[in-house]
Amino acid sequence: EADIYQTPRYLVIGTGKKITLECSQTMGHDKMYWYQQDPGMELHLIHYSYGVNSTEKGDLSSESTVSRIRTEHFPLTLESARPSHTSQYLCASHRQGQETQYFGPGTRLLVL
Amino acid sequence: QKEVEQNSGPLSVPEGAIASLNCTYSDRGSQSFFWYRQYSGKSPELIMFIYSNGDKEDGRFTAQLNKASQYVSLLIRDSQPSDSATYLCAVNPNDYKLSFGAGTTVTVRA
């Protein structure tokens, strides 16, 4: 079982604000992912990273950006939040050679 | 066509019964298959994974894989109210990314 953390767990913010969602894992996993999930809907991959300084966009277009400066840290940033960004954001990771992804607790974002 | 398809449900079963969940996938080259459970408002948690054709059992859960038919299923025996959740099927079609189905909602009636 992976130790993967996300902060904040809940965030209510006004339109136009810049926000950063944090994701950290302590297992030394090289592969990390960000998913977006609306209530009752499927997970959509929005960003992923296969290691330090490696980031790629996922299958769902997103206005967010990510960075991977350290192995354990994979933050997601929205430069200007909009109500359409309201959703749950899930971070996941796994180790090279293992295909099972483990999820963090998620961040529920509400943009007013 | 979606990469991974599941019946959305809801699937309602009485306590103690067997819940049967199905999943089909489109990429014939997929090698690994996963079942996650997601309680309302929570993140997905891994229940089982399966790589080879046939059955894999873990406690009350059995995963079944048929690569020729591109079909994977999950059986939950002796269903309990705590099994009420959405079950997500995930497939690794290539690289390390997973494709998720929309999930099947299961309700176990006490």
C-alpha cells in the first residue's frame, strides 16, 4: 500500500484565483498521475509524469499545468480558476515494474 | 467506442447473495486488468488485479479474465452492506496509463 497525500482536501475559491493542488508520495514511485472526476462520472487522466522533469498531458484537455522537480512531489496548478474547474482531483502513483496505481484521498475543488 | 465499458447499474443484490460485475475492453493488446472500489466521495482503492486468463480469488472476491472475448468480471460472494460502492474496471492498454470504465454502482440490501 502506497502512502500518497493530497492537500488541501477541500477548497472553495473565487473565480480568477490561482491555486495549486499538492500531491506527495513517500514510496519513491517514479510514475505519478492526475485524474479529474465529476460526481458519478468516470475518471479522466489530465496529466502524468514518468519521472523527474517529465510531464505529459493526459487524455482529457485541461487548463491546468503540472511540474515534477522532485520524485515525491507532483503539484497541479490552475492559473485562473473558473467554475468549470469545479471537480474532484485525484493523484495516483506507482513504481517502475508495477502496474497497480494507488490513489491519494483527493481534493474537492469548488470555484464560485 | 469507449476503451473500457461497464454497465452503470445500479446493481441491487440482497445481503449474502453473489454480485456479478462485467467489463469489456477494446484494446486486444491489453495485458493487465484491475478492479477498484470507490465509496461515495472517496478515492478509488484497489481490490484485485489479474494478468492471466482464468480466475483469481481473494477472499470473497473473484476476478475472471477471458482475453479472447476481451472480457473481465468481478464476483462478490456473500455480499455485505459494506460492499455497497461503485466498482471501477481499469485496463492497461499500453505504456503505464490505465483506462477506466465509468463504474458499476452496487447496492447490497440488508
